[in-house]
Amino acid sequence: MTPLRASGICFDYDGVDVLHDVDVDLPAGAVTAVIGSNGSGKSTLVEILAGVLAPREGRVERDGDIALVVQRVRVPETLPLTVREAVAMGTWSRRRPRRAVRAAVDDALDRVGLAAHARRSIHALSGGQRQRALIAQGIARDARILLLDEPAAGLDAASRERTREILRDEAARGRAIGWVTHDEEDVLRADHLVHLAHGRRVA
């Protein structure tokens, strides 16, 4: 089946509807861009797809583990955390032999181009590098579905391009990728679009 399918999704905040009867399919092996103006319901939809929020109406069917990467996660400066440790957090969802965990983390770091930074503090990374570390968490988790809420917002052009390349590579490995974006280049590179306007999906 399609790794993630949502149908008839409705959601409200304090009685004010923000999503109206939205259907979404995220196919494996493809990048799906979720687009729309500010306030159109994009982030809310992604949180529902990830299971963070529950819809008022509708259903979400998931066939596989999900990793959610949000925009610019803040890690407390007082928390001593290396890049490797941050990526390893993605493996906590299930028990695996230590050797398998180490291999998964090493592979994830390599795939996002952060192997050389594994022992650095997560706080020492640039914004683009930190977002790549968060994507690596999902890769290390071996999530079949990657959902991202504007992971490249505010980053420079090179970092945005690197993010696109990583997501394209992960889609080629069979993952279903869904990401919220305002970037025109992201839209041009996407395989599919989910366009929201005033909480409704439009053509």
C-alpha cells in the first residue's frame, strides 16, 4: 500500500476550522511538496500526518515508521550533545543490537555529509548542518516516511540545495518524503504537490 494515506481530514482550533476535507497520498520513492500561503494549514496537516495532532474528522493510514523534522529545533545550550549523539536519538524507538545502531548512525551521518562532524557539539553546527543532523535522525531510525516542516527555511542557497539532494536520494531509496516549503525551486523539483488554500486542497 501507499506508505501514508489521509482522507477527509478536518481540523479546528477552538472551533475555527483550519482544514476542510483534505485528502493526501504520499507515495514511496517520491518527494511530495506541501505548499500554500501562510495560514493555509500546511504545518497542521503535516502534524496530523505524523500523528502529533488528531483530526476532528477523517483518517490517516500509515504503513511504516514516521520521522518528523520540524523547522529549527532549539536544543538547550546547557545540554552537552554531540552530533553523533543527536543522530543516535533517532534509533531509540526500537531495540536493536549496539552494532546495528552504530552502523545505522554511521550510515546516516555519511548520507547527510556530517561524518567528519560526528564528535562536534550540536551547538557548533551551522543552521544548515543542524537541519541535516535532524534529517539524519530519521534516516538512522530507518523511517519509511519522512515528514519535514520547512527544514530549509532561512538557510542559504547552498544549504537548501544540499537538503534537496538528500531528500531526493532518500526518495530514491524507497522512502516517502513529504515536506512543507515556500521555495519555488523545491516545487519545481518535487514529484507531487499538495497545494492548500484556506485549509482546502486545490488543483
